[in-house]
Amino acid sequence: MSNKKNIFLFGYGNFGRQLYKNLSALGHHIKVVSANEDFIEQALSDDIQAISINIKRNDDIETLNINQESDLLYCAMNKTANNLFLVLTLRAMYPKANIISISNSFENTRKLKYAGADSVIDLYESTSRRVVNMLTKPAVTRALDEIIYNQNSLKMAEIELPSESMFDGEFVKDIEFKAMGVILIAIIDKELGRELIFIDHRINHKLDAGDVLVVVGEKENISKLQERVKRK
């Protein structure tokens, strides 16, 4: 069975272009959709199939002929408010569709999930380069593929370290996350103004109470990790 997907990518700004690059490298069929004529021209100049519509008009969206049973819908516009509006619209029009959106804050992530997004890629205030680095790391890419394409029971979770947690003061490399059945993708650091730090082999971050672990794993393993971080 082919894992290639038919994807509608709404937005072709900085993040949208990088997202297109990574998704197309995996062989997926992607149509760029935007109301911004400059972005449409940019996509066409990049030899990419692009469609100009008004996202605030349902009849314009209907012309895309979206198949909610199989198509993936990515909301990757520069403004979160536009993504929020689009998620609400798409969920109302296509209740069974798989909708993914980008976000730049905790609050917007919650709003997007309440609006009906199946998955949210949390950018917070990180640069697009950091996002690209995360997406292009093989282990993380495989994990995110499974989450976004909904092919197994992998889940993503944010786990905050409580005061006096057994992980408080520990270094990332000293904790066997993989042995616990989870992959640590990033840390939201309390001391750095809640900056999102993507994890790779060069980083040995010291954990503190209040830090948030962004992990991927089976629901059961994530639950076990949540209980473990509460131990003193």
C-alpha cells in the first residue's frame, strides 16, 4: 500500500515553502493554495502547482474538490488568525478530513485544537530554520510522519517537570528516553523565556522544574513517563 499522500498546502510563506520542500522530498503530491498573489507567483515560478482562492469563501474552497476521506489539509499561513479561521471552516465543511496546522504559541495551539485541528506543529517563537532542522532529522521525521499521517498509535505529548521531580537537575543524555519507549523531540525551557529547544546529538540540556518535555511515543509509554517525572 502506498504511503504517498495527496496534500493541500494552504500558505506559501517562509514556513509553507520549507514544509513543501520536506513533504515533496517524501514523494507526496502537493497543491499549494493561497489568497496571496505574490505567493502564488512565487510557487508558479518554483514550478509548483498553485491555486488562488479566497479562503473566506466556502464556494471557492469547494472548487478544490477535496476528498475528506484521503486528502491531508495543511494550514501553514503566516498569520495564526488566518490558520484558525481556516481550520474552523475546513472542519465545518469536511468533518472527516485530517487537518494539520502550524502555531506560534501555547494559547494558539489550544485554540487550533479546539477549532478542530487533528495535529498542530508548534513553532512557538523558534525560527523556521530550527523547524527545518527538526523535520530533516531522520528519527524525528519518521516519528512525525507516523503522527501526521495517522498510521499507528503514536502520540505527541507535552510533559511539564514538577518541583522536585527525579529529572530535575539531570542532563538529557543521562536519561534513557528510548528505553522508556519514547522519543524526546524538544524541550520548552522555562529559564530561556520558554524557548523551544530541538534535541539533537550536540545538545545535552540540563533539565529544571518547569521545563516541558515534548515527546513522541505510544500512549501507554507516555503515561508511564508522566508518572515517572512526578517521582521525587
